[in-house]
Amino acid sequence: MRLLLDTHIWPWSLLEPEKLSRRVVNALESPANELWLSPVSTWEFFLLARKKRIILDADPDEWLKKATATAPLREATFTQQVAIESGKLTLPHKDPADHFIVATARVFDLTLVTADERLLESRAIRMLSNRPG
């Protein structure tokens, strides 16, 4: 499976794995799966770190370097096609980052790994839910 990690799933996998369901942990650890990350998630990560909504053991730049060396992910680039696709989406909320991430999953044919209930309810793309059970 080709998995796009939603912004919260990525740091949880490294900092708070107890927040992940067994199903998601198994998918992330499986060598058969490709793990992808959008640069939009990197941007959101820096916003969350600045707001102290993510507690890191290093400054965000250093943490990012260490995290990407430890757990390398494929980059799902932010392209014109992703921007165009994001404009076509109808999601239940207006968060532009979510629109870009969902559009990225569509354009790159990825399954989004998320715990975001609003996205899970939208059924806009293939998703792997981080719900217990």
C-alpha cells in the first residue's frame, strides 16, 4: 500500500506511538508499504511546534533532520496538479491544509492515514483510519 501520513500521524508515529491504533502501527511498520509525506504536513508541523502543540526534544529544524534520517519518507510534492485538484474538492470544512493533503492523495493515488473525523466522514479518498479496533 502507498500511504500518505496525515500531519498528526507523522509526529505521533515518532513521538507518541501509543496514539496509533494497532492497525495503523502494523501498516506503518510493514516493509511492503510505502510511506509518503506532503510538504504541507512539514509546514503544519512547524506551525504546531511554534504554538507548542507538539513538544520536541530539540528545535524543530534539528528534530526534522533527525526524524527524516531515522524514518525516511517519500515526498509527495506540492504540484500544480495538486493545487488544481484541491480547488475541485468539496470537504465538510475549509481547512486549506486538509484540502491540499486530500488532493495530494488523489493526485499521487495514495491512501491517507488519518484520525481526523471530518476527513474520515468525507470519504473523498481511500483512507486508513486511526480508530481503535
